[in-house]
Amino acid sequence: MSFNSFGHLLRVTTWGESHGPAIGAVVDGCPPGLALSETDIQPWLDKRRPGTSRFTTQRREADQVRILSGTFEGRTTGTPISLMIENEDQRSKDYSEVASAYRPGHADFTYDAKYGIRDWRGGGRSSARETAARVAAAAIARLIIPEVSIRAYLVELGGDAIDRSAFDADQIGANPFHCPDAAAAARWEQAVDEARKAGSSLGAVVECVADGVPAGWGAPVYAKLDGDLAAAMMSINAAKGVEIGDGFDAARLGGEENADAMRAGPKFLSNHAGGILGGISSGQPVVARVAFKPTSSILTPVPTIDRDGNETEIVTKGRHDPCVGIRAVPVVEAMMALVLADQKLLHRAQCG
Amino acid sequence: MSFNSFGHLLRVTTWGESHGPAIGAVVDGCPPGLALSETDIQPWLDKRRPGTSRFTTQRREADQVRILSGTFEGRTTGTPISLMIENEDQRSKDYSEVASAYRPGHADFTYDAKYGIRDWRGGGRSSARETAARVAAAAIARLIIPEVSIRAYLVELGGDAIDRSAFDADQIGANPFHCPDAAAAARWEQAVDEARKAGSSLGAVVECVADGVPAGWGAPVYAKLDGDLAAAMMSINAAKGVEIGDGFDAARLGGEENADAMRAGPKFLSNHAGGILGGISSGQPVVARVAFKPTSSILTPVPTIDRDGNETEIVTKGRHDPCVGIRAVPVVEAMMALVLADQKLLHRAQCG
Amino acid sequence: MSFNSFGHLLRVTTWGESHGPAIGAVVDGCPPGLALSETDIQPWLDKRRPGTSRFTTQRREADQVRILSGTFEGRTTGTPISLMIENEDQRSKDYSEVASAYRPGHADFTYDAKYGIRDWRGGGRSSARETAARVAAAAIARLIIPEVSIRAYLVELGGDAIDRSAFDADQIGANPFHCPDAAAAARWEQAVDEARKAGSSLGAVVECVADGVPAGWGAPVYAKLDGDLAAAMMSINAAKGVEIGDGFDAARLGGEENADAMRAGPKFLSNHAGGILGGISSGQPVVARVAFKPTSSILTPVPTIDRDGNETEIVTKGRHDPCVGIRAVPVVEAMMALVLADQKLLHRAQCG
Amino acid sequence: MSFNSFGHLLRVTTWGESHGPAIGAVVDGCPPGLALSETDIQPWLDKRRPGTSRFTTQRREADQVRILSGTFEGRTTGTPISLMIENEDQRSKDYSEVASAYRPGHADFTYDAKYGIRDWRGGGRSSARETAARVAAAAIARLIIPEVSIRAYLVELGGDAIDRSAFDADQIGANPFHCPDAAAAARWEQAVDEARKAGSSLGAVVECVADGVPAGWGAPVYAKLDGDLAAAMMSINAAKGVEIGDGFDAARLGGEENADAMRAGPKFLSNHAGGILGGISSGQPVVARVAFKPTSSILTPVPTIDRDGNETEIVTKGRHDPCVGIRAVPVVEAMMALVLADQKLLHRAQCG
């Protein structure tokens, strides 16, 4: 219900601004007795952390997470788990000109329009830095669903899609783009370099697959698994589209092509549905896809206005990701984990 | 929070099955003093009602709505508004074979997997008939946002898209497809006829534009306007994808192409963002697009299993829409209205 | 979150006004597979129904409940259960003078102050008639907690308390006051008769005991079992106080008197705590007590004002309960059942 | 909905254990533009802080609050405000024997029964230390309702009530008991000293009055102002009873005595209702009363069992308040402020 909380039963509340003293999350509703320490969370944050390749922002953050509550002797107690990550590399001066003029594509104008006040340092609350708190929270969610394995990767960058026939899961961790197609990764390297040199940026599409989800998670009508995933994914910074299974391509199939026939098992002969029927998981892999717009912070001057309504131009200096979609990969995984863990608990509540 | 309720402050709870005695909605949180009678709701239901052209199911439902509470002397009182629509044309016999075998693409299998019991008559709760309750509720939501006008239409059917340069708003009401391009409508007529004759079905893409939304509606991080819209749209039966603004196409643009430059006014020189930045409305038209899969009920036999796990085939007789996307148009509008009215109240709560 | 919904997971939304066409409840989140028909609900409504003795209002309502959704072949399906009770004996004319003047002790003034509009017929939404919907919903809640037995009764009427040493559970159903002390019931009969003849009214205290609640239901900090019970009970019309266990008397005990010592079993040597420690059930009987003010509708003229602010006097004619506490007994039981069933599901969600 | 969050729109999530590294609160939904710094919060924490007189626990905590997010240049931004208070004086060794045996009256047994694991250091999450987070959060709530002034005080201690005719508001801050009756304060001093020396403890009743609440806050049926207050107050550690207005005494009045007659203004000639009618504020002072049981930690040995079910005795050494009711005063005020601020926003949302 509240603005910064997510989930029905596994409730995650995130807080913090890009250039405040810290960011964090409170994870409420976690089952008791799960082994949990900072070392269960840190690797996921490290995966998301900026500055790990030349294709991401050079902001340096250790992103060290601390657990401030909710565990005892290395196990969750069932009480809220407070996670905190201190902000370290806050070069607020880089953002000084953002204070007065609105960066097109950013939330600068809309935050001002809504609140009449805006923490302009690094985008404040609208910064993608907030997603570190989600990644930390999702590390806990993963402990709740050990039966599920989640894997996200880029399937398209700057309009250049992977070759599905060349899909190699082992490649995902072998290149800075989380790309399962080695040839595509090579092309993308060049594309991102060019975009950065040109002061431009690129969009991307992230795909996420959750294996091991049993049939029965999700609920009608407004707690559908796909509805929750759509909200979760669209809440990620720069997301502009969400698909489940074949998504928009399903709208181009005939009824008999799209039907996932069943055989004894039960098993399905295809998975156009992306593992969800009527808002409830079918036992097949859950598949979601998320479109990310190109980074709005670019070096090309863009016409804009200042707070007083005067026309001006803006160049967003600072340090930025030329393609935010790359760093969105662990965030998409995080949101998948949060939704699934929450729905598991919800299912258990109603159906035992 | 609950499974069948929607909205933060304007809370809509829908109930009812396809072949039960009635369906309905309880609308809670509506501002007092709004003029409301059945005649404000009925036209929207009539627009959604089946059997109005040969391109939709021939099920006949008067879909007469009754207001059972929440109004006094023709005005809303601020107390919950209970809406009921009685089911009339319930030919449960048509569905008898659905009782034992699972229709691929439907929720038959997943409901059984989740609940261990399933009202198989017409899909029960998973039937698109439930959307009538949403359309009725949204008629009330519209009263809360008189400053906003909402218009949805089909932009693609069976993979055949409209010609944007031929967009004519007046055409939308002039053909049974809610199609703004007369030439496309003519082609679609043929396509749907062919699909129906072949016992097949087609998918579609619905676009929805809300004009008049002021800047400032929506909230970080999990009550973003686009996050709420994504959940709302994905909760519609047969929806498989949601886009805001340029959506997946935004992922194919360069940063400078995608940036919506601003000039004094404030005004924007383009609307790639679909009227939402950082989860908050920008004052531009809010644009969403929803992909609907082809109707899963087809006359072509599809391999499936029965409740005991035995392999069989199924043909879904009954009366069905050859393209559910057509009848989804008023439902997409309804979800847009519900989200916007809710966010208007939420904004007023926090920002006065 | 919403105004007219109750419960975390077992969500009950009630609707309806005293003199509208009907009242009802939507019960969402009910586990599937429970045997349920109208005959499971009707007896509880009959117990609450007015006009069963000369000590309650003579309004005649059959209070026939209909199940409109959520069951199939006599079992719950896990989808929302819609319950409707049509209003029959609506003598709106009795309330005509209430239309202009505010009845002291009633919600007339505050509804007008809040909403600027008010359904004055029989109190509209603020009428205790709404509690019939709760009683109906609670009949379903009881099916979720077969291990629990709930019993409420009056322990005080008009300031005259029962003799605890004369407590006889069998007496509760043997007199019109749900009084476990036969001697007190006899005194109360006289007291209520006198009050009615004098055009006055009396208050009462209802005690409710739930046996069979296992240890472990409830949760810190804001979903405490006692916190939920307090909200539930205080939401009943005319309730002005809620106690758990010894309640206010606990504030008068020394620490060693109040401590419920434990012995192997585990068992407790006393139950000052009323079965709840730290917001979580202890396995002892859960005990709550609710104070009801005297009926505000009295025949004695009371100074008041009309809608225009002019001073006047009002006599509330209509048909009224001389002691609303009597008819509150099944409502208190209902709220206990709703809270416990909800907390059972909540506990199962988090702790398996 | 979640276990550790409170409020409809002004959502407060608290976290932290008595002897963990810190405790805190996240306040979401706060209106933007309010002047806020740590100095607005600290005085309220200082008022609640232990060790300020010999009548409260000698645990020493600076209780320094830090604002980690949600403000910019000294004003709230509308984003979540994260508050943190580090724990300093954590003598966990004092609690070592609590690790194995259950302290009667405490949540030790019930937490173990629920979660199967328990942070036994100082009561963990069930410690009254959690209320510091509420007091901090409520300091923000107070900024939202500048029109309201809230004042709580003890009206009874160890069964010894104040003399209402001797009520002197100036006395409240003049003695360590927040007692408005100087003579009673003198008696209580002796009583508490005796109880402490005897290794015993005492209960108390706190009264809280909110002046300046306009008519119209609160909502039917489950968001009633008194229902929210009941939940809020009962959620405080050691609370066992809640009354609104005359509370249980109202049950002993006749209908004409209890009716608060109205005169032009509007004004009321009395306030038996405690400022709430039908769950909505009437414009009169809102009055609540909360009963606190005697501190469960006492030096007198009490029979109990250990985790293995063996019978034993326990003496709770540590440092404890001989009467928790004394330190509950600022917490009661805090909960009043949180409820009222939340309901103000809720009212604004629906009624503009």
C-alpha cells in the first residue's frame, strides 16, 4: 500500500537517496530459522556494483551491507531484517547544475511538480542507486525459495538481439554484458564503446527465467503472478515494457500456435505462456522480459527548462552507465526473487 | 493486499464466477458528493457487452448493473458502493467436457493445481466475464477524474498493425474493432472471419491514451504510476505484455532520440516517455499498450490431459471471441481509469 | 488499508446501509475445499437477528443470506465469497426527523461533518445493521479454525455485574441476555424493562473466550493478536472499551500477582494475560472484554442542533434496542473468529 | 498489512532488537516541505529515555537519533524518512539465564512457540525498547498535525487514582510520574519505592487527550478513528486495555446521561464520547485511556519452565522499570500522533 514498500507478505520497504548518508531496506515477514549473514547478501551486491567494467559507471561504492536486526546467532528470527548500505563516493558537486535545470528523461521535473522540493544530488530517491537495496533484500528472498533458480541476461542491446540458436548459458558470466551469445557480446562491446565516445547511450532488453517454480503460485485477480511481476519489473528505473512468455509476440500467433499442449507428467510441449496461466504458475519455467530505455544522462546537449521555466540546454556530466540495461540484470533477478518468495508465502497461507 | 482487491485508496474488490448467480464489485474510498446512478455505469458495460457484432462471442448478457449501496439521493456518500450484475445466459452444459480435461492456454490446470477444486463452468473465476465488474467500477473512477479523458483502441490484430499516418480518432467508434485506421479495420474484418471459420483465433495489441493527467501523479518506488499501470493491465485476462510510451521500441533508441526535450510552458517536444518520468506523470498524455494473446478457446483439437493425468485431446466448443483483444478495449480503459483515480487520491493525501 | 475491509489475509469487505436494498460482505482469501452453504451461515445470523425477544428492537428482518460466489458443489474454491442479505423491513418514515437534526451519541453529525452528505435512513452506513454482514462473514472464518471454540456472553448490564462464582455456561443460551448467571439475568430483565418504559437505555459489558487457540498466533509489532482484537472489537457500533485478560484490573495488581506461572506441559497456573503474551497466543484461552455504551436512541428529549446549526431537541422514535450490548454478543464472537482465522493464515504463511 | 508496519497512508515500519546494533523506523508517506531535522525528534526521545529518575530503569542510552534519508536542506522531500538509533548500553550478560527459562508475563515462551528461535537478549524484538522507534516516528507525525496538541499523563498507579478535582496540567511535567495531581504523585513516589524494594512492580493507567482535532477524521467501518486508536494503544508493550471517552464507565450510564447534547456552534455540552462518534472525530477533544500491567520483570522468584519443558524458577535480574506505565506516557502520545496524522491524510485523500 505504501509508496516505498513491496510485497503482500514478504514486505520490503526501501529507503535512501543517491547522495544521502546511506540507503537500505527493511524486510518484514521473513520466515524464521533461515541461515543468514552478510555473506549471503554481499555477492549479489557485488554483482550489481558499479565500476566493475568500463561499460558501467565509474562511481566507486564498496556497497558493504550490514544486517542491523532480525537475526540471532546466524539465523533469521521472523522479525524485521534491517539492511543498510552506506554511501561513500558522493560527488555531489558533479550534479550542481542539475539543481536548477531539469534533465530530460529523468524524474527531475516530475519530482518538482509533485513535491515542490527535490533532492537533486544524483537524482535523489529516483536514482538507480535505490536498486542496491532491492538486490540486498532479494538475497533474503532467495533463501525462502531454495527450490527456484533464477537467471537473467541481456537478449538485446541497442536494438541488436542475440541469436537464440547460439544461446550458451555459460557465456552469461563470461562477458560484461550478461550476454548468452558470445558473438553478440562482441558486437555490443563495440556498440557501447561507440555510444560512450559519442556521448550517447543505448537501451537493452533483459530476459529472466525462474526454474523450479511449482504449479500453484499466484492468485486471482489482482495478485496474479504475472501482475505482480509486471509491477515489480516496471518499478525498476528506466523500465518501459514488460512481457511474460512470448509477450507481444503472442499477439501475433494463431490460437493453435500459442496453445501449450499438455502431455502426461504433467508436462507441456511448449512454453509460450511463460509458465503462467490465469495468473498462476503452471510448473514450467517462469519467463519475463523487460525493456530498458537508453540512459537519460548523456553528453549531448538537450533543450530543457530550469525551475523558473526559462529555456536552456543541459549536458549531464557526472558518471553514468552508457547502457543502464546492463546493470539492470541483477535487479531484474532481484525483483523476480522477491515476487516469487512473496507468492510462495501467500500460497502457503491460503492453501496450506 | 488481498487477492481480489485493487488500488491503494480507491479500493475495488471484484467477485463472482462466469456461471454463478451474479458478479460484482465493491468500490471503497470513493469521494462523497459525486452524482451517480446506474445510468452513469450502464453505457460502459454496454460497450463491453458480448454479442454486439459477429466478431465477438454470441453469449447474450443484458449486463444490467444495480447499485446496492453507497449512494443517497443520487450522490455518493463516501461509503462503499456495491455493484451487482446478474448472470443470465449460463449455458453450463456447453462446458461439460471442460470439467474433466484441461484446456491448454486456460487456467484450468493451474486452478486445479493451486486449489484442488475448480468451478469449471465457463472458466469460473478465471473467465473474462470478471472484467465486467471492473468496467462497472471504473465508471465510478471516471467521475473522480473529470479532468482526464481516456481512449483505447486496437493498433494491431493478428500481427497486422495500423498505419500511424492514417490514424483517425473518429474511426475508433465506427468499426467493431475500435480501430483508428479504416483500412486496417477492413483487413481485420477479413482476418477475424477467416480465423473463426478455421476454428482458430487471433491476438491483438490495445493502446490506451489518457489526456489531461496533470504532472505529479504517481509515487516512488513501488507506487509508481507506470508500475501500477503495468500491474493493472497485466491483470486483464489474456494480457501478456505491457508497454509505457515507446516501450520496447525505446530500448532501440539512442539516448538523444529518446530524450523528450522541454520548452517553456512547460511543454515537451516529444513523448517517448508516455507521460511518465520516474514513476510520476509529467503532464503529457499517459500512453500504455497491452498485448493480448489469441483466444485460447479454439475448435482445433489440442493435446492435453484430464484430471487423472491421462492424455487426451480437447476442442473448446462453447461460444467464444475469436479475438479477445477486441473486447479488451473497454477493459483497458477501465484499468487506466482505476489507476489514475486512485493515484489522484493518493497524491492529494500526501501533497494536499 | 481500505475503510471497509478487515483482515490481513482473510479479507472481509462489508457494504450496505440500514435502509438500502441490501447489505453484504465479500470474504477473500478463504482456503479452498471447505464445505460451505447458506445453512452454515444462517444460524449465526438468526442468533443476531432483531426481534427475537422483547428486549431487542422489534424491527423484523428475515436476514436470509445468499452466497453469490466462491463456492462450487458445496465447497469453497479459494475465490472471493460474496454474501448478500436483502433488507426487508425498512420503515424509512420513522427516521424522517433524523434527516434534519443530529441525534446525540449517533454518527449523524460526524458523517455530515466528514462527507457533507448523509444517508439518514436508519443511520445509513453507521447503523448496527452492518454487523449482520460481519456475522455472516465470520461463519466462514469459523470453518477455518475448527480447533477453536468461541463463546461470548454478558458479564455486566447497566452497571450490574454477574457473580463470577455463579458462572454457569449452560445458562448463556437459556436467557435473552446471554447471561451465564441466572440470578443476574433475572435482575437484568427487570432493569431492561424499566429502562424501556422510561424511554431510557442501558450499557453492557460482553466477555468473549476462545478456547483451543494454539500457542503461536499473532505477530510483532503491529499485527499483535491483542492489537488486532482491540481494533476488531472497537470497530463494533457503540463499543467504548476493550480489555484483554485482566485488562484494567491488571493495572491494579502487583507484579507477582499478575505473573502467570508456568509448569510442565506447558501449562499456566493462571491466565491474567488472557492468553496473549507479546502479542502472540500462549495456548491458554484468549479472553477479551468489550464495553458498550447505552443505546443512543432514547425517547427522552435531548438538546441538539439541526443541519443549519439551529438549536432544537430530538426524541429518537423508531424501533431500538434498549441495550445494544445484548445484540452485540454474536458480533463480538464474529470479530473474534475473524481475527483468529486471519491470524492462523498469517502464521501459516510465515512459519509454515 | 505487514507485521511491523503501522498506518494507512503515513506508514511507519519499525525494526530492531533490544540488544542488536540499532533500532529504527522508516516513515513513508510524509508530506513534502515540512521543516525537519534531528532536533525536532530528539526532545521526544529524551522524554522517553530511561534512567532519568530513580523510578525508571537505570539502563543508559543516549538514544541519539539520526535521519538517514527523506530530507533535503532541512525539509522533508516526500520520500521515506529513515531514522536510526544506535544501541549502546547492551549488557547482554544480564540476560544469560533468560536464554533457557521463560519469564512469566514476557513474550519469551510465545516467541519460541511461534518462531522456534528467539533473541533472548533483553527480550529482543519484544522489548519495550522498540517503542523508541515509535516515539521518533511520531515526532514527524506531529509536524503533519500542527493544529493538534497532545498530552498524556498517568491517572492511576498501582490502583491509586488521581483526584480529578485536583487536576493541574502544570503538575504533569513537575514530577517523574507525569501526574496531574501533586498529592497523588507524592503517594506514588512512596508506592514505587516500596515496590522496587520489595522486588515487585506496579501497573498504571495512562490517559491521553488530543485537542484541536477537527470534526471529520476517521472512517467507517474498519478505519474508525477509535478502532485505529485501539489497535495503536494495545500494540504498546504491557498494554491490556483501551478506553475511548468514558470507556467502561459508559457501560454503566443511562442513555440520557451518556448523550453528549449539542448546542449551536456546534458545541457539545459534555464529552462522554471522547471526541469520536461512529468512528469519526466530532471536533471535541479526543480522549483515550490505556491500562498497563505491572512490569513482568520482578525479583520475586516465579515458577516457570525451561526450553526443554523442565520446571524451574526464575528471578529477572537485569535493570527494569518498577512501573512500565510511567515510561509509556510518551509512547501513548506517540501512537495518538501517528493515528491522527494518518487519519488526517486519509481524510484529505477522500474528501479533499
